[in-house]
Amino acid sequence: MNITLKRVVVTGLGAVTPLGNSVPAYWEGLINGVSGADVIKQFDVTKFKTKFACELKNFNPEDYFDRKEARKLDRFSQVALVAADEAVRAANLTAEGIDHDRVGVIWGSGIGGMITFIEEMKNYNGGDGTPRFNPFFIPKLILDIAAGHISMKYGFRGPNFCTVSACASSTNSIIDATTYIRLGKADAIICGGSEAVVTEAGIGGFNAMKALSERNDDPKTASRPFDLNRDGFVLGEGSGAIVLEEYEHAKRRGAHIIAEVAGGGLSADAYHLTAPHPEGLGAYNVMKNALADAGMRPEDIQYINVHGTSTPLGDISEITAIQRIFGEHAYNVNISSTKSMTGHLLGAAGAVEAIASILSTVHDIIPPTINHFTDDPSFDPRLNFTFHKAQKRIVNAALSNTFGFGGHNASVIFKKLVD
């Protein structure tokens, strides 16, 4: 049986990031090369190896929720709702005539309500052992609850679930949403992801793995993708939301179409718990799969927003894969890691970086990789890492990579809409 796949377009964006709490503020920070890193304010870091992160700035939940409502939401759900609201409003997705039974929410998170878990365990351990827990403890904690809250806020009754694949979680949500719409199972889906784990357990746990930068003397330059002296990633927090919609549905209702989803790919490293495949095999396969799904050649891509976490092994593995699949065209592509500015938002990284990729096709500007000081001889000097400053060029298509612990790989391609 032949199935005609429907086209999928982007009609709304929303962002809460260390660079700003809206899409315009986030984009302005990116193209101006702003670092979101600073000393952690959310808890006492005196005894921690890493004392900094990319926290949200000027984010007050009571600017968006009344006090009682805010207390029922973990921070990862708060930022999810704020980003989703910006995206839904931009897409005018609550307009009269939209069938709410055919609008869904697919949301990603790698860890979920860690803040809630820590607070409840502190209260429990500080007592006499009697189990006194907040009745909202479990509903605040579970990873799927952000998707539930978004659907309940707007009455969207279509497909609703959470994707969990570590740092690839929200890219998985985009690919799943695309698939549901392509197959005609939904008219529109709010997808994306959120994460809020700048906590004692988050910092302490990643420190124990030796995954985080410990450049406490200079936090703003600590995230150094592709730099010889990179020493680990910088933890970030926030949320990215994208409204995906079936093309004809969007046209009929006069929605503003921002870009088109060309395709997506998935793969597994099947290699190691936390380390990438040394030859970039999973990264190669996922980009190959994304290009095949999009019906595109490597030469059709102008920009790659790389996973680029600033870890010694990860950066090399990804670039090895890019050079293998793109060949000579690798020297004509702009590569950049926006994690040099936002830090690593874990399960939210894919959505936030997808927004950067989408906006590169809208504005024909490549966000930079900042904090480059010393060339690493492991990397071919002919590659364009878009160091230091944003670069203007026509971007017809952009590829966004995200890779997660456990060997989960997801890549998605966005392109300018061509009727």
C-alpha cells in the first residue's frame, strides 16, 4: 500500500533560555555571541568542584503563574509552559475553527523534576523518618507531566506523551511529531523539551562523571567546543517549544509558515554508556538517515548546528562523522556549537538548538561558536567552525544534531519553504 506523506511546517516558536526568556531575546543573544554562564545562584556551591552554570536570568515564575499554581509545578514544567505559550500564541493555535482533537503535545525531557525530588527528600530526611510527602510530589516529578500540563492548558486532545533519550530527548519529540503529522494522525503538534537540573545533584552527579568544566576562574569562557583546552560541558537550563503543522492545514487557516521540516534521522552508537563511538559511527548513521529521510544530498546543507558539547571525545567523534558523510562539501558548510553560549540544556538542548537552526534559515545568519582560543590539531583547519562572530550567508537548509548518554542519536533538518 502506498502512503502519501504530508508535508510538515513550523508555525510557532517559543524559548526560555540562559540568553533570554523569549525567542527574540534568545536569538539576539546567539547572533551577538553572548555567554550565558555565571556563578550558580540557586544553591551554595562552596564545596562543589564546578561552581557555575548557564542559569536562566530574571525568570520569576510568579510573572507567569499565580503563587498557588507555581507551587504545583516543578521548574522544568514552569519553563515548558512558558515556552509553549509563546509558540502557541505565535502560531495562533487557539484560533476558532481548529479541531482540538487533532492537536497534540509531544514533549521531551532527560531528567524531569529533579528539583522537586531533592526538596522532598531533604524534607523527609530532615524529619523523624515519618513519610510526610507533598501530595503533588509525584505529579510534579514525572517526566510526562509537562506534556500533560500543556495539553490541559489549551484543551489539546491529540497525541500526548513524553520522549526520553537523554540529551536527544527533544529532538526525538520533533521527529515523532513530524511522523504523526506526516501520517495524517494530527493536524498540529506542540513539541520540544525542558530541563531544570542546576541543582546539587545535577552538578555533583556530572562532576562525579568528570563531565563538567571546572574552569571556575572564568565561567563565561568555560564552554569551549573544538578548543584544544576544552575540559567538559557547562550545564544549562531552560526550554524550547516548536509548533509543527500539516502544510495544507496551515495554509487554509492563513498561518505564518516559518520553515519546513525536511526530515529526521535516528541511530544508536551501541558502544558505551557515556562515551561516543570513537569513529563517530552513530553520528555518521544518524546524519545519513536524516538526509535520506529528507531526500537530500550533503551538498544541500549550508549549516550544521552540532551537538558540540565541549568534551574532549565528543567533539572529535562528531567532526569525524561530518567529514566522512559530507566529504569535500564539509569545507563549504558552516559548523557551529551554540552550546558555547547556552551551555548544555540536556533534554531541552535539541529543541533550543532546532530553533537556532530554523532561525538561521529565516535570517540567513549562522550563530557563532564563541570561546575559541587555541586551535586543536585534531581538527582540519579548512573546516569553518564559525568562530567568534556570526556569519551571514544564504541558508536554504540546516541540520541539527543531538546525541545522548546511552548512545542515542537524533538529527533533524529544516529548510526554507518552497511552494
